[in-house]
Amino acid sequence: MTLAVNVSTRQFEGRRLVKTVEQALSRSGLAAEYLELEITENVMLVMNDELRSSLDSLRSMGVRLSLDDFGTGYSSLSYLAQLPFHSLKIDQSFVSKIPGQTGDDQIVTTILALAKGLNLEVVAEGIETRAQYDFLREHGCEFGQGYLMSRPQAADQLATMLARQFVRGWPDRPANPGFWRLT
């Protein structure tokens, strides 16, 4: 199981994040490949050599990097091919309008095709209906999260839930985690 952590632009200043991640991994004993840092598109607005170097260092350590809230910011698509991301997350503002709203349906399917072409995994955020789930799965989205799978959980409830079971596939019980492989 991967632990995903949201990271702000400020945390990248002075390569502070790389040092913090190294220390956290060392103290916790967590293998780097089980840590995923979610970075919003806004980070692309302040892209510089230092930030690029930090991203490269984190990836070299084995940390997974995800571009969060994809499609809502002002970043250049060229960053997807140039930066060391493993995945991107389709913002819930698009997912909430599928299926049925042609423009949003096309945006989501285009993001999925673009990600596939760049060998990036895709996570759809905010899946709340079976129709959204089916649409995403039908169009090749492998991962999703949202209220359809589970409401947010307190840490102690999550630990109990995970201790009971971790199930891949369609969530058949409300006690399942809120992030699922859709295939």
C-alpha cells in the first residue's frame, strides 16, 4: 500500500523537502517506493532548476511523484514529458460532470489518453456514482478515490479497517478504503 502525502510549493524551498523526506523514511523505516508525494500543478508556475533537481532527487530515491489536480492549473503540457512524475490525478471538478457532459467527457478521455501515451498512471478524484466509476473504468482509468468507495476516515478507524482487509476491485462493503484500483 502506498502512503500519499500532499506537498506545497513552499516545502520545496532550498531542497528542504528532499532532506525532510530522507529523514522521515529513515526514522519510519518505510521503503521509498511506498511513499507518493502529490504535487499540485501550481508548483509548475514556479518551476526552476532547484525544484527540478529536487523532483529528480526524490524520484532517484524511489519516491513516487504524482501531479495532483491535473487540468485545473496553468502549467504547460510539456512538463508532463519533462518532469519525473509517475502519475497524475484528474481533478474531481471534471469527474463530477461525467458521464453525460460532452465537454467534460472529452477532457477526461483526453487526459487518460495523454497519460497512457506518457506511461503515467491516472487517479480519478471524487468518484461518487457508479456511472462515473463505470465510465472511468471503460475508458482505461486504473485508479480512483472518492465517496463511492469510502468517506474520509480518522486514523484509528483507517488502521482498523486496513487490519480487517484490503480488497482490490469494486468496493462491495462500506468498510473498504477510499482509494481503489478500478480494473
